[in-house]
Amino acid sequence: MVLDLNLPKTDGCAVLAEVKADPVLRNIPVTIFSTSEAQRDIVRCYELGANCYVSKPGSLKSFISAVTKIGEFWFGLVRLPREEEE
């Protein structure tokens, strides 16, 4: 899941807390992708269970590059546990 902290009606940290508190959803990896570079936001997200925090770049080219790298990281490098087959 890629989650922005600045959502229209709900705080992204509240969404993160709900996801990580739900037994069905808590194992979904969450990448925070936010314009905030504030240390308090970064710390809070990791405390709530974020798996990584990426700051959104300012230019479109850099934004596209960051999104591509997030995808390459999660779908190319990371190994996640599989559900047990019965």
C-alpha cells in the first residue's frame, strides 16, 4: 500500500493506525509517500507501523522516478511471507 499523509478527509496517520490495528490488514506493507520531510511525521509513521517512508520530490520527472523505484523495491527486491497452503 502506498499512503499519503495528506488525504482529503482523513489523516493518513489515522489510516495507517487503522490498517496496522486490523488483524486481516496488518501484514500489508505500507509505504508512506508524502511531501512532509518533518522528523516528527517520519517518527510517528514508523511508530504506527509504516514499513518505509519516502518523501515526494518536487518535479514531475523526480516524482515518476520515485514511484518507479518504490515499485521496483517492493515488487523486485523485497521478499514477503506467503500464505500457507492448506
